[in-house]
Amino acid sequence: MTTHRTPAAAGKSPPVPLLDVNRGNAPLRDEILAAITKVVDSGRFLFGPDVQELEAKVARHCGTEHAVGCASGSDALLLAMMALDIGPGDEVICPSFTFFATASAIWRVGAKPVFVDIDPQTLNIDADCIERAITPATKAIIPVHLFGQCADMDNILELGRLHNLHIVEDVAQAIGATHRGRPAGSMGAIGCLSFYPTKNLGGFGDGGMLTTNDAQLAERLRLFAAHGMSPRYYHKVVGINSRLDSIQAAVLNVKMTQLEMWTERRIENAQRYNRLLRNDELPGVLSLPHDLGYGLHVWNQYTIRIAGGRRDQVKSKLAEAGVGSEIYYPVPLHLQECFRSLGYAPGSLPETEKAAAEVLSLPIFPELTAAEQETVVARLRDAMYTQRKAAA
Ligand SMILES: *Cc1c(COP(=O)(O)O)cnc(C)c1O
């Protein structure tokens, strides 16, 4: 151990987890259990009133006419592709710097994901790169509102209009975010939400939802989510089985009452990090998250960048000191083994690849305390300091 030579020896601080879902759920425990009990007693485990209630609430929150529950955010993306009739021969443009499901949805309907680079400041898809990637085969664009900030929707929607392309928003990390006053999920043809436990509105397992202002599209999404069956045992199209369980919806209806307060806490936490990190000498921290200020950033993640080559060691040092952090995402999708046949070489999306080598997400969940944030920053300072010593 060499810690006696570094500020890390200054004292052991209590561990800070990357995310503690129990802190958010604990105050709601009785209410949630009562809601679950109600579903158990009703015996209606699918298509119950809780699902309809959540659909109405999410539609209102996202400023859309319709919302359709489904089994996960991944299924939401897949159902969007199916309902828009995207298939073999079609190309869909999406970022490579995102969670896998954004692209697997495109692949699974037989279409070709076309990966484009990101804006290095926001880490969101770059509209200029989208424009250059459009071909006669392009059918849709899937912008991802990464880490809680909306993508460059002005330019993306304009490209959609000019080239007659569907815009499918990946809202998995951005429920409640806005762009020039318009909620995430209401700008494109379809919005895809996830209730995976780490998201800003997290369930007790998997869940997802689709938002749209188009009544016909909403019906098609429902059709594809229910085996393409209408009426019963008559199948119009080949759909899948993707439902939001009544129990999940009951839990989410309770949690939904806290969403705006939780979002405010996330914003406060981000602002506190901005102050703490700016005031600190942190050699090697290349950048703090960049909020363009076009609307509400809902901070699913607070992601800093650390000079290439040092990031992984900093993450290990933080872990040793009991501070949770995570790399979203270490391997860009265009370089994943399963997409090798698409033919992307290393270096083909330089900003994406650079970000993958430099990003580190810090704890930002709503119940994180100011003292814990100070601990995170202090241990980050220790880790960077040790690094510099080692490099000298
Ligand atoms: C979480 C996530 C998904 C998938 O959602 P699941 O509910 O886990 O299937 C899709 N896209 C992005 C950007 C995500 O973060």
C-alpha cells in the first residue's frame, strides 16, 4: 500500500454507491405494497386498470395523445421499428455511443443500423453526421437523449422533414426532459421509454412504454405488442408478446407521484458537482457534462471525461475507496463483435471512440447527500493525484 503518501490516507469515508434504489423506494414502501396487494387480490395481472392509469399519466407527462405499455425499453424500440414497417433493405441511422438496444431493434427487424458519430460536448448524436449518412435506403433516425439531455432535435426533425424519415426518440434515459419546451417522446413519430430500475422512473423489474400523437400508430403499436392479433386468434401481422405487467404498472403509478421531485434532486446534484469539481484542482479531468441549456436536462447520469489511459485506473481507485462509478459505454456499438459484418473499422467514428475511452459516470441518484457528493469529489481528487504521482 502506498496510500500513506497520498491524500487518500487522510481518512476513510463511508462508501457511496453509484445507485441505491432502496433509498427512493423506502418512503413509498407501504404505498407500493398496498398497490401490489390490490393487484394480487384483483387477479388481473395483465391489462388491468393500473396499466391504463400509467399510460394516461405517462402520456400527460410526455405531452402526447397516446401511450402504449410494453415489456421493456428494448421492446419499445423493436415495436417502433415493426409498426413503422422497417425491414430488410432499409437503413436506420443511430448513434454508436448508446446502449445496445437502440441498434439491436434495427437489426432484429432485418434492417441495417447505420452508426454515426457524436457531438463531443453533449455526447449526443451529431446532426451533421446524420445528414452525411442519409441514403435513398434510409427510413428512420433514432436519436438517443443520452444521460438525460435531449439530442439536437431542431436539426434532426428538420432532416426528417427534408428527407421524409421517421424520427423515433430513444427516451429510455430522459423521461421528463424537454427541448425548447417540448417534452422528450413528443417530438418524433414515436418515443420509447424504459422503466428498467436504473432509469429515472424505475420499476421493480422490466417495463417500457411507447408515446405517440398518432392514433393510428398507437393502434398499430398495440397490435404488434399483442401478437398482431385482432380479433382474438386472428392475426393481421406477425407481432410479439410484449406487455407491461399490472404489478409493474401499480408500482410505477406510485413512483410516478415522486418523479418531478426526483428530477429536481438530480438537477441539484448535478449543479453541486459542477460547483465542487470546478473549484477543485483535478488534473486529468478533461470535461464536466455539457448542458446546452435548450431545455430540461434530467440527469440520468453525470458523466465526466478523464484523459485517455487514466480513466480505468481512476475507476479502480474510486472502487477501492468505496465510491461507485460506471463506464457508459466502454465499447461503442460499431465495434461490437455482433456487428462485425457491418464493416466498421476502429477509427471510423473518432469522437465516439474517444468518448468510450474517457467517460466515467458518478453517483447522481436523487437521494444522494451533499456530504456524499463531497466524498465522491474528494476520492476522485485522491485518485487523480495518485495517478499523477504514478505518472511522474
Ligand atoms: C436502458 C436503455 C434501453 C433499453 O431499455 P430496457 O428497458 O432495459 O430494455 C434502450 N436505450 C437506452 C439508451 C437505454 O439506456
